[in-house]
Amino acid sequence: MEPFRRAMFNKLPDQEVVFASWHKPRDIRDLSNRLVNIAKRYPYATELNVLVIGMPNVGKSTLLNALRNLGIQGRTPKALRTSAQPGLTQNLSTRLKLSVDPLVYAFDSPGVMLPFLGQGQKGAERGVKLALIDPAYLTLLQEGTPPTTDLHQYLSALAKRMGMIKRGAELDLARAASHFVRWWREEGGLLAASSAPQLGGQSHLSQLDGASATQGWGFDFEWTVSPTDSEDDRDGASFVQRKMEACIENYIVESEKEEREEQNISSTQRKKQLNIAEKAKRKMKHSRR
């Protein structure tokens, strides 16, 4: 996490990255103190208002409840409803008090899904990664890019090995996919991370064994680690930071390119934009008459 924080600071100094989990009281206390300190910077302001934005079902309401319980003395009821399924919060919430002195309020918001994951293979890969984060997202990706041939072969082999057969002796690929997603979230992701080549020192060289390996996390944070890289850099943290900074630079360049070429919107969204523009044009023409 620290290399990522430093990389973000170097490339996007106007943003502040904070890692926190509502499961850890220390993290909640740190986040609460940050909000209070921000409010104290403006002593003449009557209150500080915070807007919480995030993807569906990532725990926004749960986080705010934890902050409220910490910031308000005495027994505090659960102020925001929560659910294991996405979509419970459908409107901007009423203000939730997080601190009395200074006054800090927060608004909870409905989950914001990515409007478009991208074109072609890149969009399909992002969709798969998003699905692996939480099975609940699978229902939001039904209209995504069809699976690749390799994925089909893998799911077929998994279904055969697990005995997942439908009527007519047909392999149940949907069941195999759901099984894999659950396994990945509970075990596979941790196993993959723990078995990846460790950065720094001769142990890294021996694990690579002359071959390159892909490391990273997130949609666009992946890089190749080669024996040459590890020989040039024995400090794993700074190595990861440099790789992440390169990812950030590439992401900014690619985002600007997609924006210019209008590759960051789907064909449906594009048709809607053209339709709105055409209606505005007709309305303007009519008003001139």
C-alpha cells in the first residue's frame, strides 16, 4: 500500500489516498481525526459536509455508521441501513452527524457503477476483474463482451472436474464460473498473491527462474517483472513504486486518448448523446421561428 500511496502523491499531488477498513477501529479513528482536522482548518465555517461516493456494495453506509459510532459519544443507533446486496441506497441520504465539535456531517449516496468498461479485449478483461471482486457485480455485467476461447476451455475443464453437469450431459459452465468466483474471493486471490515472486534480493531472482512474471492489482495496475528488473533494484518497495508511477502515467495518457477518440463510451451511450443533440438542435430551430 505504501508504494501506491507514494506513487499517487508523486503523480497526482492534489489527491490524498487513505487506506481504511471499517473492521479496524484504528483506521476508523484515523479517518475520523482527518475529517475533524479538516474542519478545524476553517474555524469560521459553521460545519463541514462530506459526500461519500463509491461503487455499489463496497460498504459506504457501513463505513459512515462506524464513523458515527466513534464520533458521537454515548449510544448511537444504526443510522443508515445496510445490505449484502447492491442497490439498497437509492437516493442521497439525509445528513448524518459524524462529529459534534467541530460539526461534521456526511451524505451517503447511491452506488455509482462504471458507465463503460472499455472497448474490445481491454473492456472484457476489466469486466472479469470487476466480477472477481464480488459476485454481486455479475448481474451488472450480463451485457459484457463474450468470454474468450481460453476462458471457455478453462470453465469446461473445471465443470468436468467438479462434476457440474446439466440435463443431457451438458457441462454447467455458469455454475463453474460462479464456483470459481467464490473460490477466488475466499482463497484463490490470497493464494495467487502469496505465491507471486517476492520483490528484492536473490530470492526474487530464484523465484523468477529466468522468466518474466506479471504482477500488480486493480484495473490498470499491472506490470511485468523480469530478472533484469530484480537485478537492477534490490529495494522492492521503490521498485513497485516506480512500476506504479509508470502505470499512472500510462493510464492518464490512455484516458485522454479514449476521451479524444470517444472510445470511453458505449455505442448505446453515443446514440443517446446524438439523440439529445438532435433534439436540442430542433428546439433551437423551432424557437427561432
